[in-house]
Amino acid sequence: MSQHQTPLTSSRRLQGVRWLADWWDGVELWITQLWFPFQVALVIVVLLPLCWAAAVLIDNGVGRASAMLPPRRRRP
């Protein structure tokens, strides 16, 4: 282990994910170099469908979970 490496950074498991961090750094650099209206359009095109899909999944999950619960009795 070199002088600058800690046990955490020298882990093979973390080095295996290094490609993902490098790729994400490249994506961030590319996005930040775009003209601002293109950044906004890209965020809308990517995030809007992702947020919609997450909302649908959460809604369906809550609906199924609440369907499994017994109904509450109402007090008169």
C-alpha cells in the first residue's frame, strides 16, 4: 500500500466501481458545458419521465399495501 492510499481507497471492491465514477464525472462535465436552455431541456426530457414512473410505482405500491390491510371500523 502506498503512502497516499488508505485501506478504504485500496479496496478492490471500490476500484471496481471506479469506472462508474469516471463515467459520471464525464457526464457532469458534458452537461455543465452545454448552453443553459439545453441543460433545462435535457433535465425535463430525462427527469420528467423518471419522476412520473417513480410516482406511478409508489402509488401502485401504496394501493396494494393498503388493499392488504383490513378495513377500519367507523365509529357512529
